[in-house]
Amino acid sequence: MIHETIESKTRKAFSKRGVQSKMCQIRCDKTNAGKELGAMISKLLQFKSENPPVEDYDVQLFIKEELEKVGLKVKLHHPGDKAVALTSSFGGDEPGLIFYGHTDVVHAGDRKGWRYPPYSGRILNGRVFGRGASDMKAALAAELFAFRLLFESEVELPGRLEFVSVLDEENWHRTPVGYGTSDWLLSTCKLTGKSCVMGEPGGISRICIGERGDYWVKLRSVGKPRHGSAPVYDENPCVRLFKCLDEIRECIKEKVTPPQEVKHLIKPSSVFLRDALSSSGIGDYETARDLLTHYSMNVGRVTGGTMINVVPEDCEAEVAFCIPLGATRRELDGKTKRILKEPQYSNVNLEYLGESDAAGPSYTSPKSHLVKSLSRSASQVLGKPVPLYLTQGTSDANVFRSHGVDTCFYGPGTYEGAHGYNESVSIRDTLTALKVYLRLVGNFFGIK
């Protein structure tokens, strides 16, 4: 059984009353515990759960089986497609804490760029390699272990401890209530917790409490096709669209003032992001800071035209904006639409991709019970203070916060390793995250 060593040793450290002093003194043999946790990460990485599209939910069925082995009840939720969600819970009746994970990953890309096959789950020198290792299957494995161990140890919790795994964090799917399975689960009360910890990448030495928001759109410029030897340059749909994109970019260049409660985190967060994203070309403090205090705009996909000597009939661009704390999706939508109302762009249309107010920027108060509990837990395990930070990316955390659920990131993966070739994660860091998750439950629920 994969969990045998961790479970047997942890069981001795827990009392049936869940005494905090014992709960926080897990003494796993590092070699055996690491092997078991590494094996679980490797197994999860062998599922090719790329999104888009979601072709199956075999990885969710595997997690379901792992939870049911110890007697946990598991529910599968079908929001209308194959992006099936999984939930499980135990404990008291009052809404409590959620362990969140997503099992979908971005595409592996060109296999030639990988040192090892992206879905092999190769283990080497204390690391596990594969697409999704850092984002976020290693953390998912740690949360799965923690959830199982707490249940098997019969820890008495005054509130509910919930586990959820979704298949559409990287690319939201449409559900009966809009976009995104997490939003659907929360809207329909299939999840009821008041606080949530997510194992998104960021490293074990800091805690993320806030992030920018998303605004994804498709802009389509239309025109009249004709022979390319007699073009009118400015009326070319591609040219018109490119000019429109430039104007939108110009109108969102201003700095946005962050909320007062988290303004003091901009500087330390910028230093961290500069270092964490250096391999992505973010090499200086000012550039990293601008990611947190400005809008950003990524033209991710452009299509148009049929032949070089034919004026295109249309041109499309899919654009992903990120919205800084202190701004809103509504404000950005207004700026975009004002540009499109200009006469020269009357033939440019806008379509929302994943429209949802839940995708706006958000943060959890540094004074919240969750942030204090997680900070204390990580500091206890690491033996040093663990700073808070804000991130430039976006995730389902914005969705949870929009439903009134305090949410933080804490996971063993790194930004540098996520979404790139040769993605990998440290087994040792994952084991540390597991211990922090276990301590968090004790601190959060006030188990003495």
C-alpha cells in the first residue's frame, strides 16, 4: 500500500482526541516517507490530464479509489462535460477548511524539449519530473495524504474538513451557472467551507494571499475579401485589428494603486517575483513591480486570411489581460469598449472568453484566521517566519474569494518550473508541505 509507512508512523503520533502537541510531532522516516510521497506524485503525473480539452477523468477516479480505501465517502460531480469534479469531507457540521487541488495541466508542447517523457513521472535525485509536477500535482498528493491521515487517525474536528479536486483550473469549462467548475461547486453549495488552502506553486518559504484578475476576450475584425494586388492598407482586417490592440494597450498603461491593507506587500512581492521569474525574462525589480501595479495584456493567438495575395475577410485575436489589485474587470471592460466605439474600429467585435465577475483580482486579509493559522503552521515546521506575498498570476482562488471563502496558496512547486519544459518538483519540499497542511488543521480548528 503506497501510504503504509507514513500512515503507520503518523498513526502513532496522533491520539484519537487529536491532541495538538502530538499532532504536530509527526516523525516520519524521511527515506521511506519520501519514497511513498514520490510514488504518489509519479502516479498522478502519469495521467495525461491536459486541458483543453478534457478527454477523460481517469485521474479523478484514481483519487476516488485512494480515498475510498480508508473508508472516506467520495462524490463525483458532473457539471455537463468530462471535467468531472471530486469532493470528500469529514468532521463536524459547521463549515470549516477546504483542501483544494486541480488535476488538469497545460499542454506538454514539443516532446523534444523534454529531458524525460512528460507523462512518465520520472523520479531522479529527489525530484519528480513531468507535466504538472509543480502546478500542482505534487501539492495535490500532499493534500491527499494529509486528508487521509487525519481521517484515519480519527482526529475530532469541530468543523468540516473538505477535499476537492477539479479538472478545469487551467482552462475553465462552461457549467450550468457560467464558467468554471469551482464557481459551480460553490454556487450550488457542493462546497461549503469558509477557508481554503490551495497547493498552487510558489514554494514552501512563503504564502500567497492575493493575485491579479483575468479578463479574456476574442477580438474579431471583419472586411471584404478581394485581390491582394489592389489593397487599401488601413482597411485590411489584420491591420485594423493590430492598430486596435495597440490603442487598447496605450489606454491601460497607467499605474493602479493597490488596496491599503496589502500595499505594504508590493515591494517584498516584487523582489520575490523578480527572482522567481528571472528565467522568463523578468530580470529587474521595476518590471516585476509593474506586474503587480499595472494591467498586462497577452495576445495569445491570432488567426486570419487564407492566402498571401488575398485581402483577408476577417482576423481574430484571443487576448488575455491580467487586472491588478485596486482595479476591476468592469473598469477594464469599459476601457476596451470605449476603444471599440471609435469609428475606425466599427468593424471590430468583442466576444468574452470565460466571462465571470468571479475572475476579478482579490486578496485575503492578512488579519484573517486562515492567514494567521497558515503562517503559524509554516513557521512552526520551517523554524522561521514565513512572509506573505501577492502574485502576478490568477487562479481559482479569485473564485473562492468571490464566494466569501478566505483562500491562500501554499505549495511545493515553483513559478520557474510551472508550465515549462522539464517541469519538476522536490519530494523533500512536498513532504514539508504535507507537514504544514497537517499542522494547519490543528491550528485552524484550535485543537489543543
